[in-house]
Amino acid sequence: MAAFGTVFMPQMALATFEDDNWNDTQKVSAESIQIHPGAHVLHYSSTCFEGLKAFRHEDGGIYVFRMDKNLNRFEQSSELLNLPKIDKHQVEAMILDIVAQYADDVPRPPGSMYIRPTHVGTEASIGKAAAPSLTSMLYVLLSPVGDYFAGGAKPLRLLLDETGMRCSPHMGMIKSGGNYASALGPILKARSDVQADQILFCPNGDVQETGAANFILIDGNEIITKALDSSFLHGVTRDSILTLAADLGMTISERDISVDELLKRAAKPGVEAALSGTAAVLTPVGTFIHNDKEHQVGDGEAGPTTMKLRQTLNDIQWGKAEDKHNWLVKVN
């Protein structure tokens, strides 16, 4: 099977912003885009994106999961990067239209159609290091996918890094490519040095997020995760998991958690840890690596609460359980 996110549908939806106006949506080839070498995005990283999924149900219906939440974050990212304000109604129509075009290609569970709306500044000006792009391009790319982690939901190894951050604190809540690029160096080093799957960034001992997913700790009936602020991404899957945990009667604690507390709790029997994200869904963590020492989380295996929450979310996405929160939008 091809690597996650490397197969694309032949066409994508595209719209451009020029003269203070969004032009009509076009269907264009997904093989390439036309952009000037001096485009603002290539020099000053005026770019943001979203990641959401469409799912095939047993009745043949295709449903997009939590599109409204992703569009709100897409709008926020664009505004915080001073890109032209998106037209959410237009982007919603772009998503639904292009997914409908390729409805037959949406994989059956556990696969899905990954949807990648992307917004980039296109103004050709290398003199605007301190000024926004007045023109932009917005496109919606589709990729049929399976599991993000090749081994499925096997427990991951996380290196706890107290010295660095994934990105600048004021950029954390923006879903921008530069945030991911800035985390690559430490992640690759952690993989090479201690065979870690990811880094859990904990600047000055404050547990935040990994390079590509939010972090959740489960201790008995309590689910603990950092409270929302501008320093890390406000994950849609994180929000969904917390909502489902509350439905199950769990105590939700959105607060700061220190590395010291994390390691103390991790040593307790029955404690679980997991990463949440659109691609990762809810993936268990089995080991923390800190100061050259390995700390097993609980029994080191995928915990029952983690897997129950993951399955509960999947059942809603796959149409096997009631969508009580109206998270699904039907495409066809």
C-alpha cells in the first residue's frame, strides 16, 4: 500500500483572490499549480491548511466529519497570517463538490478520503517581508488514505523535550506549514538517537503537544490535556475525544501538566497516554524517554480507555453509531 498521503485524485477545486474579491471556483488538474517564483508564500511562508476526512458508510453514503470546526480554524489561521479572509461558504461548497466528484473513490473503513484545503499568498513581491500578500490561492486536494501509522494503533515512543518548542508561542494555534518544518530537526534527531516515534514538546517542563498531534493523559476516570492557548494547535480530534469522554461520564481536566507530574502518573498501574489528530485518530503511547531513561506508561500497551474512545469516534465516523452531536455532513 502507498504511504499515507501520497496518492491524489486527478482533479482539485481551486479559487483565487484578486482585486479584493474571490473568483469563481474551478476544477483543475491536481498535478500542478501556476505560481510566480516571487510569490509571497515561497519567501515569507504565508500559508495555512486544514486536514479533515470523508467516510463511506455501509449504505453507500459519503459523509464529511466536523467540517464546520475545520472551516472555523481555517478562517482563523488565514486571519492570523494576514492572508485574505476566506469565504467559508465557498470553501464548504468546494469541499463537498470535489468529494462528490470522487465519491466512488472514498475507501471503505478503516480507510477514508483525506481532504486538504490549502491557502497560500501569491502576490509576486520579494519586498513584502513586513507586509501581507494582497492576492492568494485556495485549493482543496483529496487523498484516499488508510492508517497514518504503518503499524496501526501500536503504542508509540515519545521523547520528552524540555529545551525546545514545536514553534513560536504565538504561532501554535495556526495550522501553518512552517510550524511542522520547525519541528522536523528535533524529531529526526530523536528518531536517530533514541528510536522515538515523536517528540512531546515540554518547554520549561510544560507538557504541550508533539510535532503533529495533541497529547492526552488518562488516569482512571480522568482525562487530562493542556488547556487551550495560542502556543499549540486546537485539534478538532482533541475536541471530539473530550466530548465523547464527557458523554461516557469521564472527568475532563484541561489544565497545565508538568513533566514531573506526567512521569509520576505514568508509573501508576492503569494509566494511559495517547496522541490525537485527524490522521492519528487516537494512538496509544507506551513509553516516555526522559534524560536518557525510559519510562513505561502503565503496562506499556494500548489501554482500554484509549481504544474505547478511538472506537467510539470511529463508529460515529463510519456510521455504526448515532451521530448525537451532528458532526457529519452528507455529501451524496
